[in-house]
Amino acid sequence: MRIGILSRNPTLYSTQRLVNAAHERGHRVEVIDTLSVTVHIGRTDAQPGKPQRLVGNAIGLAGTTLLPEFDALIPRIGTSVTFYGLAVVRQFEAMGVMMTASSDAIARSRDKLQSLQLMVKDGLPIPRTAIIAQPDALYAAVEAIGGLPAVVKLIRGTQGRGVFLAHQLSTIATLLQRVGELNRQAILQEFIAESRGQDMRLIIVGDRCVAAMERRAAPGDFRANLHRGGSATALEPDKSTVALAVAAARAHGLGVAGVDLLSSKRGPLLLEVNSSPGLEGIESATGADVAGAIIDYVEKMAAVKRR
């Protein structure tokens, strides 16, 4: 097969692992810088009845270079290029290329509020969450999620950035005001004290958990993200936790996902679903061949499409 990987940086660990795993299985692989792709819509040289082609590394219509036809595409769209990345993914979809994550699925996972709404719609457990538009609704909203302290999260953020623990209403009000001034949005979320700065990351591929780790926050922090200085160890999740993670990935329409959960007195709670989970931390912590599992999934889905 010819497999394309959308990635801003071909030297990133996750990208390199996917490339190597594909080569080991005899596939041709091309890493495409998402921002190097020019999407031409309504090309004048398209042949009637045939799909229009995606054009890369081009300005205008003259002297363009057509990208090769791919049997499958793995989108690794960074948060900072979400808008343009989704446009590129949609164009590949219009061309009929098999994707490990659709543009709609990526968009759902990038919006933390929509992501939580999707999971609740499917009856999945999450921390109590609220969003407000008026300052005078703050007190009631905080009480509804369990009181102080409370977590304030940017709706669009990654790697623990834009996540704050607030112990006073005045702090939350100030954070929300500053977020609004930046034309951003935030949610209020219940603080799960009993998690003690620990969470779980499960990698779901298809309907299987191929790797899992427990993350611990750095001293003095409540965020367990590895990019925030946290540490990780391999985890053997129970069947109910795996079932929750699989259901969360399915709720977003993702075939490959990193699903984050917290332990609580009410049982495991779903935090986030990541459409482009990093592979370095979890492969290092567990020794699992996550990249290989993803390529195996691509092979399986491509075979289904050919039938």
C-alpha cells in the first residue's frame, strides 16, 4: 500500500515510528507537511465524472505538483494548525482516501465541550462540567459542579496548557474575563481530589486497547501530563475501564484515539479524547508497539474498503 502521513515534522518520534512500522510491513510511506499542501477546489482541468485531485506545494494553478494517490492516510494534525489541517483532510475525504480519522472526528475531539457533550449523550461518565456566558451565573455554576476548588479549562488546548485549578470564585472570574478578552472559551469542571494528581491514558485502535499507562503529576502540580513534567508507568486497566475508553473513541468516530480517564469515588471518569495521541511516552512506559498496531489497523481498514 501507499500510505500518507500528515505531519508538520517528519522527525517527530510518533511520525518516525509510524513510518518505520509501515516500512517493516512492506508499505510505501510519504510524510506530508500539512501546511505545504495547497487545496484547489473546482479545478478547471478536472475531467468530467472523475474526482478532483489535491495539489501540493503549489501557488495558483500553474506549475503544480500533484500528490500521488494514497491507499490510506494517517492525519497527525497539531492543535495550532487545526483549521487548515481539517481543510486538507476534508479534501482527501472528497477524493475517497481511507482515513484513520475523519475531519469531523478530529473536530469533535478538539472541542472539549462538544467532546464531553458527545460522551454524555452516549451515557458515559465524566466529571461534572459547566459553561457560562454571564458573570452572575458563576456562583451557581460552581456549586452545581461540586464547589471549590474547581478546574478551569480552555475549550481548545493540549498537553495540559490552558488548565487551571482555582480555589476562589474571584480567581475563576478573573480567568474567565481574561479568556474572553482573548476571544477564547473555557469550561468549569469538578475537581476530583481523590485522583491525587493521577490519571490514565489508554490507546484505542479499532475496538482494542493496545497500550495503557498511569500518569502522575509532578510535585506541586495537579496535571498529570508528561509534557508538564509528569511521570508514567505501564497499566493493566480492567475490562470496564477499557470498555469506557472504546465507547469514548466510538462516540467521536475515531478509529485511533488516546483516551484520558480519572479514578474517582464514582468510578472511572472520562476526561478527554485525543485524535493524534503521542506515541513516545506510552511506548516508553509500556514497551508496546503502538505504531505497529496502528499500521495493522490501516491494513485491515484498507482491505475492507477494497471489498
